[in-house]
Amino acid sequence: MPEPAKNLFADTGSVLSFRTLPLHPVSPEPTGRYAAAVVIGRTARIVVLAPLAEVWTEPPSLTGEAWQIARGTAKTLSDHIEERWRWRHEPQQMRSEQVLEQERRRREAEEKERRMRTRLRTLTFARLLEEPLLEDWEPSPPFPPAFFRDAVAQLIRETQRKLDALGPKPRIPVVRTAMVALAGRIYEAEAAAPRTNR
């Protein structure tokens, strides 16, 4: 697949074409199918697309120019188009893939739960203080801005240090009080943050 576009610029009425993506991790790749969508609206930050009903085996040239849509934007639209086409043309394979996908998700969830139980059994405040905080925070809506993330991380670290100072097995009511206080401080920081930066 070509490198996703960094900035998608398309005027209302433009037709964008793209290669569909596999519906599930177990689905065949590449799909060998292409789809197209019409831009029905746009702002500086988002492009609203309406998929065309047709699916092609090679890139359509409806406007003489195919666009490469950023992967994150295309995935939901691609899934919708792939699912509709495949239920019409490959229902048996879709049923088989659904079973495989459900099994994959079940195993993944069980493994995630096992890792979490193992982690919690061996986790200490000292180790927790060494771990990075809020790594998956995005500096754009719907997430608050970076300065708020940094303030929250600092509040969490302060609470961790206070709990660490209580020893290896602090009393549950003391921990609960510290966590409630932390939640209150985060709420206060959020309420005090400038509205224009949210």
C-alpha cells in the first residue's frame, strides 16, 4: 500500500478512490478490491465521505485522478464497503472468518488478562514510579492539550510517592482516600484549564 497521505485536501464533490483493507486480521490480504467515495463536506480538520455502491478490481478513474486516503480515515469506510461486498459475494468465507476472528479476540483478551494479573502480583510503587505515564495521549480533540496531560501526570506521580512512603502494604482506607483526593485534584485542574485550549 502506498504511504498514507499526511494531509488530505479534497473539495466537496471530489471523488476519492482507494484500495480496500482486510476486514479482519485473518482476512486475505491484499483484498484485490478498490472503492470510491464522494466528499460531501469538509472542514479544516475533517473530511466527510459517502461511499459509492460499486466495488472494482482495479483503481477506478472516475475523475481521472485517484487519491490515497490516510489509512486511519480509510479503514472505517473500507470496512463498511468490504463487509457489504463480502456478505453478498463470499458469505461462507465471511462466516468462517467471523468464527476465527472471535476466537482470536477471545485468546487476545485472555492473554491480556493473564498479563495484567501477573503484572499486578509483582507491581510495586517503586517500579510504578519508573513507568511512563499517559503515553497514548493524543495532543488533539477529544483529548485535552499537552499542558493538561503534564499536570495530570504530575498529580499522579505525587500520589504514587505518598503511597510509596506508606510502606509495602498500606491500609486500604488510606489508599482509597488518596485516590479520591487524586480524582478531585484532576477534576479541579480540568475545571481551571482555559476553555479555549480544550
